[in-house]
Amino acid sequence: MEDGREGLKKQDCNIEETKIILEEWKIVIQTQMHFNEMIMRARTTGVSVVMAVYGAAALAYGQYPSKLLKICGLEYHVSAAIILFGIVLLMSIFVMDFSYFYKMLIASVERGEQIDRAYENRRIDGTRLFGMTTIISKNVSRARSILCLIIFYGCPFLIGVACLVYLVWFYCPV
């Protein structure tokens, strides 16, 4: 009788422990989703605003072909200042994204991977409980995600720089 109770208590503790682990795992997954949403919102909004700023520069260029700014005795088309603003905005969004939001996402992914590794053999009714974070990490490596991030921000950055170079060094007012 006593052996049966001890076995039941041990099993109950195992179930309680599993519940606690599952609760932490759910919080880690929710945190990953939260940071991912923040990143996507910042990227889509930020790059959209930067492209709108570039559009404003194109509009200023088309509407006011001879509108120049004097800075330190040199003259530049007003569009150059607008594009420069867009580039600075894009760079600040990138820094906040990569140095802050992305790092928090990676930290939550690393915690998920720790849970996956620690409980990779834990099963309920033959079903493996953990492993999703590790599977996703294997299919989308950090190097690949950084490459995508650089391309995502690099395209509008290069467009802005090319337009700025043209306006500063090659533009001749009519």
C-alpha cells in the first residue's frame, strides 16, 4: 500500500513538474512571438516612413528643380537634405532593431533552446513536448537572419546613398 502511494506521489510530482516546465515554455514562446511582432512592426513602419521620405525628396526634386540650400558656402538641392534625413532615420531604426529588439528575440530563442535541450526526452503519451524552438533555429540560422536583416535595410540605404551622391556631386541646377 505504501509503495503504491509513493509511486503515485512520485508520478504526481512528475506531472506537477511538467506543468511548471510547460508554463515556462509557454511564456518563452509568447515572449518570442512578442519580440518578433515588435521587430516586424518596427521594420515595416520604419522602412515605410523612410520610403515616404525618399518620395518627398523625389517630389521636391521634380517640383522645385532649382531649390537650393546653402550650407557652409556650398549649394545643394533641397532633396539632398530630405534624403539625408531619411538615411539617418533608417540607420537609427536599424540600430534600435539590431542592437535591441533582435538581441531580445535571440535571448528568448536561446532560452527556448535551453528548455528544448533540457527536456528533449520528456514525453506525455508518447508525444515529445519540446523542440519547436530548436527546429526553427536549425532551419533559420542566425547568420541567415542577419543576412536577411542586412539586405532588408541595405536596399533602401543604398537607394538613399545613390540619390544623395547624385544630388551632392552630379546635380547641376537648370
